[in-house]
Amino acid sequence: MNVTATPHRTYAVCIDRTAIRRTDIGDSPLGKRVRCFVPLAGNVDEHWRRCFRTVQLEDTGYFRFRLEMTSNTIAFVSTDGDDLDKELKVLAYLLDAVNAVAARN
């Protein structure tokens, strides 16, 4: 029997918390709004990017996160403070899901 092994990819893309940037975009009834630019650490290749889009389409809770086309950065708008911390947790869940899908395919 001839068994050919296929290479197994593993992905561990995560948030680079040391380089998160925020830009104030104004006040709203909910508080101060900020646009966040979150750099990613890890192997963000074209396969991972396709998996990101697939996972994002499967769950509408992830639509607010935009993977920049020209860099390994995700941008989104949030309310500064506790809401921002919650958004970063949701983003971390999204990245975990994308890593899992990318490793399977």
C-alpha cells in the first residue's frame, strides 16, 4: 500500500497587543467612538485570509472586523472602554475559529 502524506498546516495567528492603535472618531450617545487597528502576529498567508472570509460569512457577529488587504491588520470601530475590551475578546474568538478552519483545510 502506498500512502502519501500531505503536509499539515498549523496556524497560530493572534492579536499583537503591543501595537494596537486607536483613532478617535467622535462622540456618540454610547460614548467616545474609536477606530482600532489591531496587528496580527503569526502566519497570515492567502489560505488563512480565505478562511477568515469564510468564517466571517458564517457568523454575522464578525462582520464589523475588516482584514486589511495590504497588511496583517484588522480594523473595527468600537466604544472606548469596556466595550473595546469585549470587542478584542470577540476578535480573539474569531482568530481561534479561523486558525482551526485553516488548519483543517
